[in-house]
Amino acid sequence: MKEMTAKEVELLVNEGKVLDIIDVREVDEVAAGKIPAAVNIPLGLVEFRMHELDKSKEYIMVCRSGGRSGRAAQFLEGQGFDVINMAGGMLSWEGKVK
């Protein structure tokens, strides 16, 4: 499984790169703040909403600390998606939140 640090993702966001970020935290966790471009798909719904994703894109998976996003990344990778886990999750995120 590929991984990036929160700092690496933040640098790409600050450079204006268009990233496909999926936040797999629960709705109440996301309400406290998420990466502005991130789409919320709680971990328990990833399997049921993966039809919304495009296999030609690369997705960065995010959660609170990196564990749930790692599980989501492994699952999606097994389904043929190109995914990267953001190691350390939102606990390591120092960038802007929405």
C-alpha cells in the first residue's frame, strides 16, 4: 500500500494540485473539520459507494490517525483502485480545514 505523510499532501494542496481525497471518518468527526477538497465516505459505506469512484483516478484516503484509511485503501486497492493512505491522518494535518 502506498503512503504519503500529511505534510506531503498539504504541500500538494498548497501548490494548487487537484487531488481526489476521501475522508473515511464518521460524519460527526468530519463536522469538526476536514481537508477542504475531501469527500466524506465513512469507512462502513466505502464498499457500497465505490461505484461512485473512478478507477482512472488516484485517491488519497484520510481518517483520524491513518488506521481506518489504511483499511479503506487496502480494500479499494483489492478492487483495482489506485489509492494512497495519508499516514498519521488528521491528527498530523497542519493545513487548512473546512
